[in-house]
Amino acid sequence: MSIPFQKYHGTGNDFLIIHADEHVPDRGALAERECDRTDGVGADGILFLALEEKFNPPRVVMTLFQPDGATAPMCGNGARCAAEWAMDRTGTDSVMIDTQAGTLRAERDGEDVVIEMTELTFDPAAVPVAADEPVLREEIEGLEVSVVNTGVPHAVSFVDDVDDVDLEEIAPPVRYADAFPKGTNVCVASPDGSGGFRQRTYERGVEGETDSCGTGAVAIAVAARRLGRTDADPVDVSPPGGDLRVSFNDRGRPTLAGPVEHEFDGEVAVHSPVEL
């Protein structure tokens, strides 16, 4: 049996989108297989989306399965892709997105899709990270980091030039450090000379570098402002896959803006847990 999917990406962070009504006996196994860039379609995750059009604005329930087969409570670029998918289907310019990390508002702004992020926190217990006070400039596994949860945990390190960093070498020890009971994403950021930052991110669940990470871009922006590295608003953050913009609204919440592209449609095979 096969089921349809749509492929979307937000600044290179790419996802297969499958309607939640489709019967998938083992979503984690499907993500492990189809996110593989050699033997599968290739993606940074699969978004299972349930659309509820009776609300105004419409709501979409988002569940993200990552390439390791596990779920993640939040994904910034994934949420922007989910919003574009939902707005395409409802003919609206705004939707609400229900994630495991909270409910987000999303809307179109010109060519960008903008989401208001969930509550962020530096509180060690909420990140979580093993510390008695917020981790703002501490060395973990040889890397000086600031630690913040923007829906998922991030360890952010500010460096002179992200291109000089061997991310595959320095990130895994931090990602799996004992200080992070649930693991962490690892971001490196360097100033772009105009108040913004260049970004590279090693993602938990992908277990490698991605072309873009929305929650990571927000983590960089809020950590930079907390440390006095920038007072820009918005803060421009540029991962390898494109440009993102982090702003701060009158409710004190960051918003994440950037382009979304619908790449193509296709079908994937779905197998029962036990096959004869």
C-alpha cells in the first residue's frame, strides 16, 4: 500500500508532509526509512498534519517524526511549512498550529511565512540542563555555550567564523553531554557585521548538520540579545539554506519569518508491522 505526501522546505530545512488521516502503522519506522537521503525520499523529518477547518482561523495539529524515528515537540521551519500547507488548502492567510510545545499563530507576510514562537526559557529545569542557574557563558565538553529552550533545547556557541568550525567534530559531545538529560541541538553563530548572525546547526534527531534550523535561529537571536551581542530588532539569521528573520512582538514573544517552498508531491510505501 502507498500513501501520498507533499514535500516542502523552509530555507532548506525539508519535510515530507502526510495527512494525519492516512493510516501509517509505524510512523517512526516510516520516518527512519523515508528521511534517509540515500535509500528514501530524503528529508529532515516527516510532518503528520491534521487540518481542522471549522475554526477561524483554521487550525492544524502538527506531529513531527525525525529521521531517528522519534518525535520532537517543536520545529520552527517545520511549523512554517505546516502553516503554508494549511493556508494553501484553506485559502487563508493565517492559521493556528498546535504542537507538543504549545500553540502558534502563523500568517503570510509577502513572500514569507511568519510564526509566533512558543514561550522560550533559559530556566535550567525547563530546558532541561543540569545547572543551578541559567547557562549563559559556560563550557560544556570544551565548547562555551548559552543554553535556551525555544520549543526544543539549544546550546548556542558564538564563534568568529562559522566556516572555520568542524561542526561534526565539536557538536556530538555537547549534543550527548551528561548535562543534557534529553540531549540538545548545537548551534554555532558568527556576527555578519550588521547586527545579525550566520548560523550552522547540528540537530538532535537528525544527528547531523541541517541546511537550516528555525528554533536554532531563534535561540541564536535571543541568546545574542541576552548577552548584549546585538540590540537589533529584527535580528537577521542566515543558515546555509537561506535567510531567516527573528523579531520581538509587543507580547515579548519572538517571531520567526522566512520563505517556504512546495517542492513536489509523491507517494511512499507503507508496510504493516508484521508482513508474511
